[in-house]
Amino acid sequence: MVHREAGQLSREAINAYYFIREFDAPGDPLSQVKFGTSGHRGRLGGGFCRLHAQSIAQAVARLHGERGIKGPILVGGDTRLMSAETAKTCAEVLAGNGLQVQLAGMPLPTPVFSLEIIAGRAGASLNGTASHNPPHDMGLKYNPPSGGPAGAEYTAVIEKYANECLRDPRLIRRLPLAKAKAQGLVTMPDLVGPYLKRLGEMVDLEILRKSGLRIGIHPLGGSSVPYYEGLRRDFGLKNLRIVDKNVDPTFGFIPRDHDGQIRMDPSSPYPMKPLLDLAQAGRFDFVGASDPDADRFGVATKTSGLLTPNEALCVLLAYLLEYRPSWPKHLCVGRTIGTTHLLDRIARAHGREVDEVNVGFKWYVEGIRSDKYLLAGEESAGLSVYQWTAEKDGILAVLLLAEAMARTGKDLRVLYQELTARHGSPAYRRVDVAIDESQRAKIKSMKGAALKELKELAGRKVVDVRDTDGIKVYLEDAWILARLSGTEPIAKLYGESFQGPEHLGRLLKEGGALFGLRLD
């Protein structure tokens, strides 16, 4: 993206954020507040603007008052163009309702919000981010006292109250930031030191230091920059190098993704290309990245290339099972409904149970807080581990995988191949299929009972069906899942087979037909 294009995007984004009141700018109709798996998101303008931020903050203030939720609310955001302004907007509304606010003075990773709540330094949080979505998108996440993504018991109430504010902005109370600071309602705590200190208790930094492993990190223009800098400066990781400290809120320096969009996705080879090129050139032994709010990860080596999230989760699970012997033996493994079943085979070999949950990290929160999981992961490059945050943490994931390579002295691809040699090699694929309303209605209405007569699919015996999040059919050595996107007119078709790629192709074709989806 040339400078002129970046400047144009910045002007348009700023205008779009304010267009409800200050600008008579054209755009989409004002969207209702709707929380997905991780907050309310939308394109700047009708999808997300200042009035959305004000309304959500007012709804949170009302919720806290009604439920007696105590403690300051941590407010911040990542490096997106309007994240800081969104945080300021929320702080002014919360202070206007008499609530104590901790306002981040710098871009803040999502796992830091969770850690501050779990540590008791904050009571809840509002986080301005749209994760790895394109730069023109913006969003806002709420974390309740559990420290994890909010469940429906919170989001349904916030949606209701916020949409009332959208209809009548006179319900919103606001105190200018300068006055809020003067009255002691807004403070700015240290949000780097406590996280790094706790991170040093979870990752064997001594192994990383002594190994000499050449580690290259790309924050993808995100909030993790000062945290990786702190690890190098304050924790002696001189063998860790940040290859690009550029923080440009238009993200114009990120190579475009497969569809031409700028998308800061560390699990995609397109935005990761500059980092992968450095690994291929032999500049680093291990490279890692996280997205703008640092809750997703990507890792690669010269030999392995970019590992898929499924592969990385399997390598890390096996590593933790062997090299965290003090962790309780009752801990189980959490995976989302669309994540590889190779995790199940690794877990069973170590006498561990597997807890399959719906898509969305909110389904892990209770288990993480009750010390249920050794590892909780999802195929979209998110994970947490025992006694860590109730949010995904891309920084932790990158460092733990670097530790695995440093301690074992083996390439990540070798570690993965050792696992598949013992437990079987899965062929895995996700296909996004454009659908019309009739196809959406069919998938939405499908229940497990409707498939009770299904005995076989793709030549394999049907052993179970689950309908809690889309519809999933379990086969001998394979499975297939159809889920609806909550934001786009697509169905997500997932499939995995331990019978090889050819069988996976047959499974996707027959499974797609079963769900009314036609694959090209």
C-alpha cells in the first residue's frame, strides 16, 4: 500500500468512526450491537462507530451496577487506527457513570486483559480490537470477572442495553477524560511488567537463553512489540530478535492475504511471507508471530515451513505432557469441535480425557478457571494452558513452541512427524462454501436425530452425531462438520480423515451433499 492509499484509509476510517454525529457521511445503516464468539465487530461506520463504543460502555456500566460487580474496569485496545480513541470513548462513559477505570497508555494484548482480571488487579475489561480482521474493521470485547470472553449471560444483557442506547443516545453518560483523571476515576497502571514476570514462570526462559536458538519474531504491527522487547531487554533473551517493529494502523506493510485483503493472520502463509522468507534464508532457526491483539499465533522453521495451528497444537500438547511432569495427572485436553482429533490420540496415549467444546474460547473459561485443562486449543490458532489466562495467548504459544524446539533440539516438523508415526497421520481441510438462505435454513434446522438412520458415510461407519454447534458426524477414523458463519453468507465445512487425502476428498464431497452444500 502506498503512502497516499494509507492516508486515504486513515481519513476514511476516522470519518467513519465519527460519522453518526460529526459527519453527514454516507454509509451502511447503523448495525445493532451483536456479540459473536468474541465481541461486537463491524466495518468502521455503520458496523462500528463511536456511538457503538459509547452504547456498549454504557451497557457495561449499567450491568455492573445492577449485578454489583466490583473493581476497576481495564480499558484499552490494540494497534488499530481507532483502538485508542475507542478506549478513550469507553473510559469517558464508564467514568461518567462513576466507575473506576484503568486506561491503558499503550496498545494492549488481549491476554493481558485476562491476566489482570485473574490477578485481581481489575474487575472486568473492555478491549478495542477486531483481531486479525482487515484494517477497516473495528470491534469491542468485554471480559467479565472470570477473565475470559463473556458468555451469553453477559452479552445478551449488554446487547439489549446497548441497543437501547443506539436508539436513544440521551441514555449515555459521559465525563471528559481530563476531568475523569482529575477526579481520580481514571488511572494508568503498569501493564507490561506484571505480564512478563508471570510469563517467565510459565516458559523456561533459561532453556531459551542457553540454547542459542535464533528466534525471529514478527508482531505483524501489533500490540506485542513492547512485550517481546521486554523479554529481550529485561529477561536476557538476546537470541530473540524482532524482525519488524513497524506499527502502522493501516497495516499497509503486511502482504495481502489469499483474497486480496490485508489480514494480519499469523496462521496464513501470505501475511507471514516476509518472516517465512527469513527462515528459508537461514537467518533464524525458529520464527513466530502473533496478530494485532496477540491472541493468535503462527510458527515456522526453515525445514518445517509454516505449521498449521492443528500441527502446532499437537506438538505442544505432546511436549507439555512430557516436560511438565509436576502438572496434575487429572488435567484433560480441551479442543473445539473443528480441531484435529490427533489431539485425542495423543491424549489417550497418556491416559488423558478430551473435552470437546463448541467454537469460541468462551466455552473454555469455566474449565480454565477451575484448573481443568492441561491445554485448551482451537484450530484457528488459539490456545491457553494450565493456570494461565482465560483468553487465547499468542505470545505464550510462540514461546512455548520455541522452548519445545530448544529443549528437544529437534525441528518442529520432526516432532510432528514423530507423533504421526505413532498415532496416525490426519488429512485435514476446511472449506468455506457460499450459501443462500435456503441452504442456511437447512443447516440451521438439522439435528442429530434427523441423521439417526445414517449408518455410513464415505465408506466408513457412523459412530456418533453432534448438533450443538452446526452438525458434526463422527466416523471410524474420520469426521465431518458443517457450521454457519455468524457474519457472512457462508457455511464452513470441516473434514478430517486418518485414511489419507483421497478419502478426505470423498468425505468432503459426500458430506457436503449431505448438508446441501455443493463443492466446486
